[in-house]
Amino acid sequence: NHGAKLRIVGDISSAKVKSAFTSLASNWDTQGNGEVLLPPANPVEASQVYVYDIPDAKQSVLRLERPALTATDPDYPPAEAMNFMLGGIYTSKLNTELRVNKGYTYGIRSGFSASKDRGSFGVRSSVRTNVTKESLELIRDILSSYGPDFTEQDLQIMKDALLRGQALKTETLNDKLGMVNEIAAYGYPADFKARNAAAIEAMTLEDFKALAAAHLRPEAMRYLVVGDAESQAARLEELGYGAPVMLNEED
């Protein structure tokens, strides 16, 4: 009642749960305010670089982001799968290139994040200050080539890894609670995990490439750099997205 949701997993009956919470329910007279949904995020059609200055910082924190799918969009599970080998695991394309091959960072991740009303795709990392521009250029190149270069063999490897590992993600009570949370929050069907697996299994290479083209768009992202502006801001203009927008605490 009143907009509250109770999520419980374990060896317990619904009758016992109702009995345990009878007193709380009878004394709870606060009315819920109803569901609040945000409007869609403002679109990003052209990239812009933003810099928050931390003088003499030895690292630059990088955040690249653009609006993307909501958690209830049917393309959300396949899109998450599409990102898996790009930036979802340690052996991803981004981590292999920026950490293993170049030594620019200790780690880099990419992924989709979503709620019922909004979603985004982003890339996150911290890199050595003196390779800030080079890191962004490499990230941009990887995002651009990831979809076009993906092969049927890559697709099968991705499917095998994701579908083989899915059973392990529902073993513990905490895993099961997470599933219940998603069902309650997004209205997913009880078998949504199985449906997501079927969607991934059915994904063709053409489907994969279409998702990559729609969401991996380095030419239409917000590039946020937190680091030493004096040594890096001018260099970032070489990315071709105009002069960086300088931020301060009031922004």
C-alpha cells in the first residue's frame, strides 16, 4: 500500500510475511506520492569537451557519455550484450588497448546504465595526465571501429561467454533478490532472464552492428575531463570538437 514495495527471498511463506508486517501495515498512514518519471534526456548530436580543473593533477579522470536506452526498452538486453567485449570485462577491447598495450590506465570500462525513464551509455577511466588527449583519441577510434570490425566468430564467443555465465548470476539469495528488485522496479515478467538469454541467442551479426552504430557514437558524446587544465586543455582542442568548455564549482 501507499506506493511501498517489499522484496523478500528465502524459505518463507507469504502468510508468514503478511503476519510479520501486519502491525507495520496497520500503522502506516503516510500516503505515497505516486510514481515520478523524468522526461527524456536532452539529445547529444555533436560532441563537446568539458574540463574541470584540478591543478597539477597527476591523472585525468575521463567520462564519456550519451543518452541511450531505458531499462524497459526491448533492445536493452542485446545492447548490454553488445558492450560485453567492448568494455564489460577485463579482457575487453578498451582495457586491452589502453591498459595492456599502451599502459595509459589501470583500468577502463564501458556500459549501459538505465532506469525506467532514462538511460545512458558511457566510458569511464582514469589515465596519466600526459596521455589525456591520446587516451581520448584511442577510445574514440575503438568505439568507431568496434561494430564494423566485429565478426561472426566474435559474436559466437560473446554469446557463449554470456549464456554460459548467466546461470551463475542467480545462485545466491542476493542474486535472486536482485532479480526480484528488477521485476518490481521495471515490471519485467518473472522469466525475464530467460527471455533476455533468448534475445541474445537470436542476435545476428547484422543486429549487433545496428546496435553498435546506434549507440557507439564518439562523434556525439559528452567528453568530461577532470584534471590539470593548464597542461591539457589546449591539447584537447586537437580532438576536433572545438575549444573545451571550462567548468567551475558553480557549474
